[in-house]
Amino acid sequence: MSINVSHSGFQSERFAMRHTSLDKLIELQKNPANIRNLCILAHVDHGKTTLADCLVASNGIISSRQVGKLRYLDSREDEQIRGITMKSSAISLHYQEGGQDYLLNLIDSPGHVDFSSEVSTAVRLCDGAVVVVDAVEGVCPQTQVVLRQAWLENIRPVLVINKVDRLIMELKLTPQEAYTHLQKIMEQVNAVTGTLFTSRVMEEQAEKTKDEKGSGTLPEDQVYDWSAGLDEADDSNLYFSPDQGNLIFASAIDGWGFSIQHFAHIYSERMGINAEVLRKTLWGDFYLNAKAKKIMKGAQFKGKKPLFVQLVLDNIWSLYDAVVIRKDKEKVDKVLSSLGVKVMARDSRHSDPKVLLSAICSQWLPVSQAVLSMVCNKLPSPLQIAAERVEKLMSVGVRRFDTLPESTQALKNAFLQCSSNENAPVIVFVSKMFAVDTKSLPQNRQRPLTQAEIAQRRELTRQRHAERMATEQTAAVGHKNHAGNNQLNIQMGELSKDDMENQVPKESKEEEQSETFIAFARVYSGVMKRGQRIFILGPKYDPAQGLSMLPEQCSASDTFPEVPHLSCCSIENVYLIMGRELEELEQVPSGNVLGIQGLEEFILKSATISTTPACPPFTPLNFEASPIVRVAVEPKHPSEMPKLVRGMRLLNQADPCAEVLIQETGEHVLVTAGEVHLQRCLDDLKDRFAKIEISASKPIIPFRETVVRPPKVDMVNEDLGKQHKVAVIHQVKEDYYHDRSSETLHVDSSGLVTLTTPNKLATVSVRAIPLPQEVTCLLEKSSALIRTLEQVNMSLKEGRNIDVSVRTLEAIADFKAQLERMLQGRKWRNAVENIWAFGPRSDQQSWIPLGQPVPVSCLQGTNHLMATAPVNSFSNGGTEYGQLYPLPQRSLTDVPSRLTICLGLPPSSKPIYHQVWPKHSAKQTGGLSAAISLAVSLSRR
């Protein structure tokens, strides 16, 4: 056995096991340079929570023997039963590295696809992420999703390849085979990161080329070189590699993990080789020439063992062979001697060899020390937040950073400085609201009594007893003849009057306040204090409008006129989140994660809060999964309907992804992201929020379909002519509508579908026409501008004046001109002037109706629907855009007699939602739904 380890690593690990006091954590909060806000991201069952247990155990909060069994950050009962994380949980840890004290605000996030919204809420509050990958399963779908979420939020990731022990115990790989396998996993992760990097560089290059062409610096006929920006872009620090210090190999369940730097330090002392040289050569195609005593390149070509196999993996494999596989006591003693490790007698005699293995590895290669050291050295502090990320957070919708008011742009420096001075503006983002038991709040929690309090209570009890005895003696002398039932009745009457009447309201009040909502937030600037007055900025708040309506230097404590989407409130309490516990604080400085009480009446799910009205609302969270599974919920006892309504309101606030709808029929609908998410929401509704017995319908999932371009040639490469097209039309009509009356549905050879209502009073004609590819791309690219058009129209409908910038007006006019230029020909005559609505959208209203004219003459009409099929990534079979062609929520009288649906063909055939007119009955809309479906099917050519 050729392994050894210095005793200094063991001593530092023992020091880290000391429990950190609350006062020490409060002191560490004041130094943002040594704060690390990080989250753990991974696919489900890749070992996130077990790794979090190892880090929590390093602070002495839990025992190292409970790692992987306690799952400390999984505080819910259903999380413990299922063995998966469902809610993101935070905890603050203390770590010493290089003589400095660090505060690590760690957030453990779920890996199940149903709870990816919890990942979004965690990523927004962090500056870095620890991405965990299973050494056997490798990169899984959710691994790609979390890497993309971290990329979109512009936070820096580090990689932990976990469960390396499975390569030994399950796959039975040799060290050389394991090295090749680990290389492939690292390359898979780097491939995902490289794809994200390439797409961003190409988007920036395309935008730059477009601006240059618009300014006339480039000729119109120049060929676009898509790879031009990739040569100039810097990706040196983008990828994961052990020699860069951003990758760790670990087995969290066995308590060990290491980086290349750790072994480079060990072998530099034993072999007399520079530690920096070993750091660069331990991973790669290098081997040790024993004769020349040199490290040389070309291990694979010469058939030599790579240094990583010879100096690292061979030793780990030998340890598992001696302790777990063969259980050779003599060899184990040699291992302990060579490592300089001491284990307790009960560990060495334990029947489970994994106990002895964990005792050895936790001293030789402690995983908590390796991960926390990498976090402190490789992840940025709040002071190192990128200016690009700040501008992206402050730019909502089509508003660019340079178009914001000057006072708003000046807040960028507050983000970058992360100052906690008294004059610094307070800027806080709330990513979600979570419910806790009111009794578990620090101010309501039972605490041990002091000796003075015990003596005081004892004396008070004696006085009450003496007064009671005196009262009873007086009553016995004065009412000797009336001590029967009258006295009992009087006492019961007094009890009923003084106690029983007050008891019912007290219980009902406690029932209503059994759950308290805490805001999960981060301070980006200033100091958040208890009792402080702050502004609540809604997602539609416009700082330019707010500053124009408010007096200068206006604060939340002043009296100010009503401003749209702006309110103010007082902070009741601020908390330090410690996993399952909350610790009460007086204030929280900038750069820290915290919990805030007192915002449940003002914030539904997420919001931006600040002490200055110049602060803009942050960009919305990026949710990778959309809620698609819906059920109808009702109480088993109709008299408990108010409790159900209140419970669903609380559930809607407590879950960032769940949606609660009330249909026109009065039916209460719950929409979730999947079956596991649905079950958790129903359990919460029944046990926590409504506290009643409920009945839920069977889950309903919207039908998913797509539009694909059919082949232009048949199986023998012959063109499909017009006769074949007509035959397809008749075949589709015969297949789909053979059981329908021909009197109500008619299809002509041009693809026009005519539907007559059952009462013969109305006739609707529908035709679906594919949009040109360039129009589809234009609509996809201009989605933010189309949303701006909708906001303008809604404001005009409500009679409100809205200021539209000159840049926006020019963009709208340019958008219309491009549409007119692209839609040429007889069938597109006056198409732009007759656009009825755009769609789909990502929210519940899937169409953007343009019923009112906008300030310039553009995009208004009566009888065209323009839709583009989605091109972005999707989850659970759906897309972030929602439905493909549901009609707008209008009455039947608003539908034009002749309707043309213009469908943009997606570059890839991804499933999309299909749901038609949920507001109308099946009898009214069944035929029209079929007509639209038939028209779309006929448009595929």
C-alpha cells in the first residue's frame, strides 16, 4: 500500500466538527468578501441531499454517523418516505480555509422534474452552484436542465462526480476502466456546457451582424459566417477539469471525496516533485518513468498506467478490497498504519464493513473538506457579481438597461458594491413564499426557563393558591345554606360566560394562524432590518412612471399618491434559515440569504422589494416545466367549501409552480407539473391548508400534438401532385368525420372547412395556411414586442394613458414593415391589416388579441389568427408556450364568419398542447374544434 496522508488534514476536519454559534454566523454576515451563496443541483437520486448531510455534519449540526440516513434538509414527511427532495431548503455553514472564516449559504434543491420550479427559485438567489453527477448514470435529462438554468442565471458551477464507489462495488471496473469512464462523464458535462456557450456566442454574433448591416457598415449580400465569434470568445475557464480545481470525485455515502490538489500536495512531499507540476499532470495522458524519475507524456500510446490511476485510483481500489470485499484484518491494519489514521474499536469490530470504511475515509479524504475548499476558492462572492447579470436582472421584457431612468441605472453600482452602509438603498428579491408552522417560529418556540424565572413562577403559584383558599373559606361561611346545586350552576354559568364563549373564537383564530408564510429572499444591497418600511414592486411596475408620480427623495415611510403596481409594508421579522429551524435576527446585511415575515398579504409568489421607487422589478424566474396535470377539487362536505377556498389560496401562494383556477361553473381546479407534484399538493391541501376531507377528480392532461412538414415525394421519389393532395383531403375527411352529418360540415378541395351550427343560424368557415418560414422566425423573435402591444391595448381598453417610448414605436413600425415585406402574393393580400390575434403565449391567455388600435397604425384587423409552433425546450411533453391554436376567450358572437389560421412550422417536431374553447360547452364548440383540427391537418403540405 503506497498511500499516505498528513495529520494536518485530520486536525482541520476535527476542528470543522465544532458547532458554530449564532453570534459567529451573525459576525460572518458582515463580510461579503467571504460569503458564498451556492445551491446543489443534480438529477434525482444522484446524491444531493447525502452530500448536503456531509456538509452539515462538518459543522457539528448532525452526527457524521447519520449522514445519508437523516437527510437533514428533507424536513417534510413525504420527502423522507419517498426518498426524494421536494422543497428547496437553506442552511448557513461556517468553514475555515487558509486562515480565513467563510460563511456558506447552502441551498439544497430537488432533482425530480416535477419540482424544477424549486430549482429556479434557488438558482436566482445564488452566485454559484455545485452540480452533482452520478458516476454510473452520467449526464441525465435533469442534469442538462439544471446546467441550463445555472447558465441562464449566469452563475458559476463546479462539478462533483459522486457515487464513485458504485464503479467498484456494482460495475466491478478496474482502476483503468474507471478512469476511462470518468473521462467520458466529464466530457459529457463539458459537451452540454459547450453547447450553451456556443448558442450564446452565435446569438451575440448574429445580433452584432444585424446591427452592422442596419448601420450600413456591411454589404447586404455578404455571407454570414456563423462560427466567426467562436474563435474570439474566451472559454478558458468554462469547462470542468480536475487540474483547474473545479471538479471533485467523491462518494458522499462513504464520506470521502478529493481533488487533484489534495493528492498533488501529498505526493510532492513524498516524491520531491513540484506540487504545481503534479497538479497539471495527475489528470491526463501522463505517466511516471521510474527509471528516469520523470513524469512523461504518452501513457496511452506506450501502454503505461496514467498517473491518476497509479497514484490515486489504485489506492482507493485497494482500500475497498481490503475493508469491504475481502475484509482482511491484517491488510486493514497496514492501511491504517500507512495512512496514519486511528479508528475507534467499535468501528473496527462493527459487523458492517462500510462503518469501518467511512471511519477511515472521513479522516483520510473528508468529502466536506474537499467540497467546501473548492467552493471557497472557485465560486464567486457577492462582491464579484457580474455586471452583465445585474443588467439582465434589471431589464424586464423589451426594456433595455440603457432605456431605464438615470436614477435606476445608478442602482447598478449598488449591486456591484454590495454595500451595507446606512445610505445604501435596500434591494431584495423574494424568490418564493414557504409556509411554516406558527408554533415553530423562534418567538413562539418554548425555551428553557432561567433560575430567576422558575423562582418567580413558583412564588406566583403560591400567591394564587393562597387567594383561592381564602376565597373558598369566605364562600363556605357566607353561603352555608346555599352550597348545593346553585353554587355549581353559578360556577358553570361563569365558566360558560368567561371561558367557553371565548374559547371557540380562540381556537378558530389559532386554526387560521396555524401556518405562517416566510419569504425566501436575498439582500443584494443595503441592510434589511426588523420593522423597516419598504416598497413592494409588482412585476408590471414601471420605475419611470413611479418616479414621475412620486415626489423626489420619497421613502416608504412617507405619504405618497397611489402608484400602479407599487405598495409598501413593514417588515415584521427577519430570520436566519438553518434547515428545519429559523433563528431570529435584528438585521441582515447585503449579500446574504434570509427569511422575512410579514409579506404574505403583499406577495403572492415572488417579488422585488426596495427602499427606493427607482428600483425596477427583477426579471421573472425561468421555469423549465409548466403545470399541465389538472384535477377538479371539492370538499366531501359542502358546508366546508369556505375552508377549501382558503386552503387553495394558501396552496397557490406556497407552491411556486402550482396554479389554482375557478371555472365559470364554480369548479375549483388545481394544475400541477406532474403526478408526484399533484399528490404532494393534494396532501398539503388536506393536511395543512384546508384541513378537511377533499375529493379530487381523475387527472386530466391536455392532448399534445405538433405540425410537421409532410414529404414532397413518395416512396419511389416521385412528386406528390395536386390529385394526391385532393385524395388526402378526402381520406382525412372520411377517417375523422365518417360518423358526422354532412349537413353541418363541408370540406372543399382548397382546404376550406365550413361548419354550420345545429340551429342553422350561423356558419363559420375555417382555413389553415402555413406561414412562410421567415415569418415564423420573425414572430418567435418578436415575442417580447408582441407582449408590449398587448399591454398597450389593455391600457387603452381600461381607459388608462400609457407612455410608449420612441424606440418601441419604431420597433412596432419596423415589425409591421417586415411582415408586409415577407407576406407577398395573392393569398397574403392585406393579411397584415387583417390580423385578429397573435399567439400562443406562455401564460393562461394563449392568444394576444388586438381589439384596439395601438398609437401607431399597425397590426389591427378582424379575421386572421397568427400562430407559431414552439421551438424552445419542453418538459413533460409540453412547451413553455402552451397551446397551439386555442381560440381567444371570446363569446361565439365575437368570432368572425370566415377565419384563417396562419400556422408557423417549427424547426423540430416537438409536442404542443391542444385545447379548444374551455369556456364553452362541448355542444357549442365540439364541431368548431373538429373544424379547426381538420383545417390544420389539411394545411400540412
